[in-house]
Amino acid sequence: MTAGSTHSESAELMARVSAALATVTDPELPFLTIAEMGILRSVTLDGAIPEIAITPTYSGCPAMDVIAIDIETALAKAGFNTVRIRRVLAPAWTTEWLNETARRKLRQNGIAPPERAAGKRALFSTVDVACPVCGSGDTERVSEFGSTACKAQYRCLRCNEPFQYFKCI
């Protein structure tokens, strides 16, 4: 808070920032917000300047530049001409940061959410993945990689639907 600003002014600014950020989605999963994904790490104010910390889902994630531009655009529409965005690499993002809303939305959009069981490995592991369409556990992995590196391609042997699985990271 700067000299002369009040707590209510800061609260109003933070509410505007939060409302703007709630519109920013993951470009690869546009039905999920960056907050639901756990990409949005923190939001602070330096006077009237929003400072946003974001973490990529993996260090080479090509979506981070688009996400940063989307954050700047959303905040500009909310009246913030200056924004500071900081990329935080440690601790590294994990699928544990997906909130329950994200997991539900993944299922609703035909993507099996990552397993939460301890000891699951991200790549080349064998996990029991339930079909997001019919719920059957009778599924098989078709390919370790799907439309993006963080997803694998599966097929349900019960309802015969193909689907993607968001891998544990």
C-alpha cells in the first residue's frame, strides 16, 4: 500500500485484479483458468501495480508466453496499464496443484484427471486410468503422448471411446 492509499482502496484494486485474472484460461485447456490449474502462484500489489507470479506446468511450456500476454490483456481491460509478471520455476509445478474444480472440468471435457496416489510416475508408468466418459477402469494406453506432452492417449475397452489422460507430474 502506498502513502495516502487506504485499505479499502487496496481491497478494491485487489478485487479488480482477481476478477480480471479469473478470466484468464490455459490456452491448451481453455475450459480451465490459470488459478484452477495452479499456474497462478500469487497476486500482490505494489501500490496500484499488480505483481503476478506464475509457474509453468513444465519448464519448456510454450503456453507461458500466451498466458503472460493474456494476463496483461485482462488487466489492461480492468484499467491496469502497468503489470509485473514473474515466472517462478521453484518449486516446480505438480499435478497436485490442480484443484478439484479443474479435475471435475477435465472429466467433463473427456480428459481423465491425473491420479493422486503416491508413488505414481509421470512418464512411462503403468497407472489404472478410469474412462472419463463411462467411468470404467477397463482402459488401455494407446500412446504415451497425446495432443501435448503432458497428456497420454488412452482408449476405453468398455465404451470404445478414445480419451486423453493428464499425466501425473
